[in-house]
Amino acid sequence: MTEMQRYLAEEVAEDLADGIITRREAMKRLGLMGISGAAAGALLASFSAPAAAPAGGRPAHARGGRGRSTEWAPVPTKEITFAGPAGTLMAAWAPAERARGGVLVIHENRGLNAHIRQVAGRFAATGWSALALDLLSRRGGTAAFATEAEVTAALNELAATPVVFDADMKAAVTELANRVERRAELGAIGFCFGGGMIWRLLAAGEPRLDAAAPFYGPFPSAGSLKGSRAAVLGVYGGLDSRINGTRPDAEAALEAAHLEHELLTFTEADHAFFNDTGARFNAPAAAEAWRRVIGWFDRAGEGRG
């Protein structure tokens, strides 16, 4: 089992522990992911006791931004396809009217859904054209699956060789760069599973990103960011002890690579707090995190000293 496969399995166990899904549903999802009944039961049992919330203060003041509105109506997205390293890649594209740059958006373990399309549209409304990649393109796309359980199982299958995600994301950066003006600033953002993907993209030596914002994503073991030049805004929920356990490794890697960075912890927020369609949505934290991200990306667009 790879790190990303373990992460996806733990997401199921955490959903059960938080009362989001039933035990029957959790066992079904783990079964679809190829985890035996005994192993699934042991995993679920390990998440049965609630974890203690880590200590932490309010997020530090974010630099950048000029008071621009971050709450304009989202720009409608359109479905696009483009060439990838192993066939056609699928994405949702939201073009800004006067683009400041482009942003790659990576989805959660639920695939490219309406929520992620709306995030892309919100970026476009603030002046950042956005491309939301479907990491299930190699399996026909998210829409090819009937349930979230099937989506997660398909991602889990691909995660057996996680470098395929790296290759597809790099192809998406190329497509994004081709769709915005030459020399435009490029950024990337991802949530949960997608946050982990953004860390992977940075660790894979992608040099074209000027800024990145991984939201509560696991940092890869022994990951090095020395091939990146992106300014990184890492976003965490204070109640998300599982992902917060990888934060020290992320911080050490950022410092070793001498990358500009800021790691924010929203003390009273949990994993997936930004998703307004989910059970852990925290409206104040989500609004403030969005303001910080737009400020961070805007600063990239203005040029970092």
C-alpha cells in the first residue's frame, strides 16, 4: 500500500469516526479499495477514539492583496480536454475576463465535482483563470462513476503508482500556461487528497509555479522541494491531527529549499473545512482562508521581491 493509498483509506475511517458515513458504508468503501474485512475492521477501530485537538493560535496575518473583493459570482466553467502523457486529460476551465494569471485546481477524493468547479469559477471571478484537472481522466473521468465510493476506489487504484498523478498534473500546468498570456504567473491549489497532490507536484520538481496553496494535504515522506521556486501558503485545520502530523516535515522541506512560505492553522476548524458541501464546513475559517489565498496569489501576480 502506497502512502496515498493509505491516506485514502484513512479518509474513509475518519469519515466513519466523525459520523459522516455508517460503518456499513465504510466497510463497503474499503472493500472496493481492495482492503480485506479484517484489515478494514482494524483500521476503523484505530479511528474510533476521538483525537485531541492540537494547541495553536489564530492564523498569522497574511501579506499581500489590496482589498479586492473575493466574493464575486463564480464564472461558469466549461469542459475541456487536452493531451496528457498517457492519453486525453479532462478538466473544467474557467477563464477570467482579464486574467492576472492561471491557477491549477486539484480536487478532493470525491473527484472533479460541482464544488471544485465552483472553486475554479471563484478564482476566475477574482481575475485568475482556473483549470480544474480531473485526476480520474485515465479511467474515463469522474462522471464515469456512479458513486463517491467508486470514485475513491478508482483513485486508490491509480494511487498504486502515484507518479501518474505527477505526470498528469505537469501536463495540466502546460495546458494552463498555454491558455494564459505568456509570462503570466501560475499557481496551484488543492484540497485534502488534492492538497497532498499539490505537495507531490512541488516535490516532483515542477519549476513553473509561482505560488501554491495546499489545503490540509499530507506531505510526502522524505519529500524534497528543492526543485520548486513557488511561494507556498499551507492551510491547516487545528482539529485535523492526522494531517497536522505531517506539517513539521512540510515546514522543514520548505525551509531546506529556501522557499517563501507561510503555514496557517485555523484552530477551531477540522479537515475539509473549506468545502461548503461537506459536514465539516466552517464558514468563518473558509472565508478567511479564501481571503488569504487570493492575497497570496495576488502578491505572486504583482511579483515577489
